[in-house]
Amino acid sequence: MSNDPIASHTIQPGSYAAGRLRVGQTLRVTDVEGAQIADFFAWSVQDQCPQEMGLTAMVNARWALSVGDQLVDSAVEPIWTIVEDTAGKHLFGGGCCTRAVNIKAGVDQLGCVEIVSEGMLELGLDPTTFQQTTAANLFAARAYHTDGSITGGPPVSKAGDSITFRAEQELYWILVCCPYPSEDVNGGKSTPHRVDIWAEKDAGSEEGVAEYV
């Protein structure tokens, strides 16, 4: 982006950022120190349909998405378009950690599900409607294979790698900086993310219209 963002925020591990975008605005997620997963969620403002990773894979005919691909909501309407990606590897398969999962991993702490529920309340959304298939696991390195297996490891993203989305409808969004305590998930420690938002004049948006929680 050539112009300055209208909003920026750094999200610490185990925390979230949330807000509302208009059509044509762009949102960039940056992995500040590298090897850190971000769980990313969105809902249509009009009917509160969540983004849906299963339908997104079906529409794109693949689970590994890249620049130009679109994420869709549960009504199969485009909700985001990927416009830039310097990391190149993410998991658009749904699913995220819970407190119970973290306890199994040896740490009694809130998971991304509990954290995103706080963000949903802040946006006026009903957290009891949350579905695991809403989650896009940005910078995650897990992969599906033809033999039915799933392999993983720490994210391959480097410090400063990012992915940028353009809003295709008016939407609510939440980004959680995953606190999962595992070498294979977050490189052995959780580190921050940064979110930057731009209001694109040529997309019909006004300067400063992004609402940021």
C-alpha cells in the first residue's frame, strides 16, 4: 500500500483485535517476529453469516489459497479477497485451540475459542453461534496429504511476513494471536501480530471510516 494505514494495532499473545470494515477496505496481518499463528475470523454485517473454510475450499477447489483467491461466508458469498501474501503458507481448514486443548498440552490457559468469544461479545455477536470452521489459521504450516495424513510443524513465516485481505462486503472481523504452548505450533513461544487497515478511495470508501475496537 502506498498510503498510510488509517488504523494499526499490535496484538499480544493470548489477546485479540476486532473491528468493522466497509467494502473495498483492506486489512493486513503481519507476523512481527515470525513463526506465530494468527486465528482470523469474519462475519457479514448484513446477516451475520460467518466466513466458512469448508465452503471456501469447495469454491476454490483447493485448501491452499493464494493471491486472488476469495474466502466465502456460509451463504457462499465472497467475504475477502487475498491481495498480497509474503508468507505463502497458511491453513484455511478451520479449527482452533480451546482451554481444554491447552490443558492437554500442559498449560491451563484460555484458548482461541474463549478469546474470540470475548471479541464477539464486544462486536455485539452471539458467541454461542461460533463454529470452528470459521477460523482461518494464518501462518500455520499444517498440510493435508492424499494418504489421509496431516503433518505440521512450526510456521515457516519470517519476521515481517504478512497477508493482506480486501473486504468484499461490510463485515466484522476478529484476529486472535494464538497462545498455544507448543514448539510445533508457535515455534516454542507466542509472539505478537500487527494489524493495519487501509481505506481505499478507489474502492468507494471514505477516509477514516474503518471502525476499530
